Amino acid sequence: MNLHDSERVSGLLDSCGCLEVETPEEADIVIFMTCCVRENADTRLYGQASAVVSMPPSPSGKRVLAVGGCIAQRDGERVRENIPGVNVVFGTSALASVPALLEEAFASSSRKVLFDVDEGDRPFATELPSHRAQSFHAWVPIMTGCNNFCTYCVVPYVRGRERSRVLERVVAECGQLVDDGVREICLLGQNVNSYGCDLYGKPRFAELLRAVGETGVERIRFTSSNPHDLVDETIAAMAETPAVMPHLHLAVQSGSTKVLRAMNRKYTREQYLDLARRIKDGVPGIALSTDIIVGFPGETEEDFLDTLSLVREVGFSSAYTFIYSKRAGTPAAKIVDPTPHVVIQNRFDRLAALVAELAHDANQADLDGISEILVEGPSKRDPMVLVGHSRKNQTVHFRAPEHLDPQTLVGTICDIHVREARTWYLAGELVGTPR
Ligand code: SF4
């Protein structure tokens, strides 16, 4: 969501005639779009923003420094105390105000700091221009905010309560994107499964998936999906909408019912396992990935073993694993946990080893098969090697044939004969004609 908010701010700056430069030293406007889900993002913001303040003036003689997003929303006035020299502070629902705030900051000769930080519950302004990094891929926000209040999470405090966009508007935007050449759309929300509840009194995510499928887009993905709110209609819509990719990121966070309860996740270990089974039965061949927090306050070795066994039982294709990060203001931050860090680190390492083993095993199933990928660009190491993602969201590498300029393949859908299946990627060769 943060990445997409940045695309919207960037699109607004484009529409005001701003040009992108390579370095902050050259820039008249520097904006930090912040995230506060994890602690080290805070530390980095305050360090990097202070470095911008102490830079020599930009070539035009004046530089405006703005801080937006979740940290701005959470810290408000404190941003000014932590970054003397900041000019503009705007919250998560104030994106549309950014051009006016910047203009005022430029015109002002005083050191006044301009704020636009409210309760974070304004209807979110998504009919804003977007500066997309890739012409063939687009994020489309469908809702923002969250009503779930997991005890470790700061999101409901900085993004406010759930607010959905009108279904017809989301579908119209997707249709326009398809007309513009977009091939893959990722529907975005803090909890997409609750889409529509605030507007229509019932979830309409399944209906939305089917309607977006009708626009002719070739690939649909979505994030984030809370298991508690995922209903059978959504599983059916995934199975019956050909453009929906056979991959689902379904954050479990822990395999222990006791810890899940302490996290306020509103499902048990058994309910999650049952849901995973229903998804696998409903969408054959689907890849499931997840998020897991290790070392939540009060987690015992027994609880952790429950997590390991759940991970093995579901057979996740990949997982984002995190050591619990205390977020001030959340209920979990008040729980004192004497577990030494070394114990938590050891659990984390054991989990990471299991996740790698399962990812490796999952990738073996595709060895010697054909993987359809959307080509995203050259690899960092070799411009002749292209990278894309499979339908199941695996990273896939292949070498561009000698007679083709690799750039002409970016944004195409290619079939790759998989010759190598490693833990974190597949590699192979192009077969047939890119389309
Ligand atoms: S559902 Fe996700 S965004 Fe909402 S409170 Fe829980 S972890 Fe945070």
C-alpha cells in the first residue's frame, strides 16, 4: 500500500509538471513516504531525513522536505521535533492535498511547518493520477484501513477503519488500465476479504474478483487476505475466474491457537488448517504463501513447535518470517516477555530452514515443466537474463535468445521450459513465441 501511495504522490507531482531527478542533492522537493509496520523503518526515516536537511541548497536555491505516510500519520507534530527543517507533514489520507501543501511551502518565506494529518479516516482519494513503475503491471486499491486490531499491529491506528471503493469504480479503473496495456493487476487492501462491508453491509470481494476478470485483464493477484474473513464464495471465484492467479498469500502468523488468541487473530490453528484444505481442494495446484511472527510475547517452545508443524502440514511455497517487533501503542507492546533474544533467534533460524526446505520441494514439482511468466525486466547481475513471475508467483529466470533484444521481451508473457529448480527461483529457456 505504501508503494502504491508513493506511485500516487509521484503521479500528482507529474501532473504538476515536476520532473524526476536522480539524487536528493539535485531535488527541489524530497518526499519520504513512510511505513511504520516495523521498527527499523522509523530509525531509517529520521536518519535519512536529517541528512537531507543538512544538504547544501538545491540548484534552484530552495528545497522543500515533506514526510508522508504512516509515520507522519502516527507521529504528527513529533515529526517536526525529530526533523527540524521539515516543511510539510501529511498523513495517510491526505495524498490529494500534497500539491497544494508543496506549493504553499515553496511560496512561504517563514519556517512554518504545514500539516495535513487527521484521524486517518477520510474517504480515500483514489481517483488520483498514478506514476506506475511498469506499464504492464498496476496496483489497484480497493479498500484501505482495517477493523481487526491484531494486538501487535499498528495499521488500524495509522490507516483508520475499513473504507471500500465503489465496486463499479474499481472495475472501471481496471478496464481503463487494460485499455492502456496493463496485463497484471494486483488488487490492494489491508484486508481485501472485508471489501464492501462498510459500503454494502456485506463482503463483495468474490463478486469484485469476477467483475475484474470480465475486464479482459490477463492476470489478477490480490493482497492482503486475512484468513478470518476469507469465505467459500471467494475460493469459488478464484477457481472460476481464469485470470486469477493460482497463488494466495494467507498470513497465519503462528501455528499455536494460544498465541493466535493473544494476537487477536480470531481463528484457531484448526480453522486455519481447515481453510487451507478447502482452498487447495477448491483451487487445485494453488501455491500458498504466508507471514509468520516468531517470538510473539509469551510464545513458548511448545507454541513454536505448533508453528513448525503447521508450516509443514500446509506445505507453504514461501513465507515471510519476522522476529516480533514491538510497536508502541499496540496492546502487545505492554506484555513483558522474559524470553532471551538468543532463544527467539534460534527459533527463527529453525523456521527459516524449514521454509527453505519446503520452498525447494515445492519448486521441484515444476522441474522440466512449462512455466508461464510475465517478464518484468533484466536481472540485476546480467542484462541478457530476464526475470519474471510464474502464475504461482515463483521468480523465474531465463536467458534472452541471441536474436532478440531483451528489452523487447519486457512486459510479454513467455513460456519457460524449467531446467533448474532452486530454493528461491526457477530457471529455464524460452519456448514458443512471446505474446
Ligand atoms: S488484519 Fe492485518 S492490517 Fe489488520 S490489524 Fe491484523 S495484521 Fe494489522
